[in-house]
Amino acid sequence: MNPTITPNVIELEAAESVIYKIEKGRGRVDVDGISEDFTISVTPQAYDYSGSLVTGVSMSVQQVQVKVPVEKPKSCRLPLLRQMPYRQIMNIWGQRLARPV
């Protein structure tokens, strides 16, 4: 699931030479420790093709709203290959693996 950004279009004003340097706009959202969907205000910034911040750019908005969906973690049991015989490993993965030493 992707974040939803409002507004999703921002008008930029800068010298022509600066505008041509801009590759994309980004804003930082820290999701560390987040366990459910949330919305946050983010300051958009312009970046060039090398990932450096482009200065001298005026934007039509100072903040955008970012709605971040958080997927619930899923778990499943996976076989540990080192605990299984070679033939069983080949059957699970459906391909020939290097024989363990």
C-alpha cells in the first residue's frame, strides 16, 4: 500500500536553471514504532538527480498531508533447510541445490 499525499501536485517557482535541476520532491516521514495507519503534515523539499537538496525554490504549499497505511505483520512457518535431509529440500524448492558439505 502506498501513502496518499494531499495535494498531490505542487507548483514550483525558481530560476529556470534551478527548475531544470529538480528531479523529484520528497518529504520525510518517520514510521519507526508505528503500528497503525496515520496522517502527518510534511514539509516538501526539492531534490536533484544526485539526491542533493535544491535550494532557492518557492513552493505553492508549505505543508502536504501524508496518509500512511501500515500493513499488519504476517507470519508463517518456514522450514529450516539445515535441519532437513537433502532430498526433502529439493522437493520443497523444486530445484537442484548444492549438496551440503
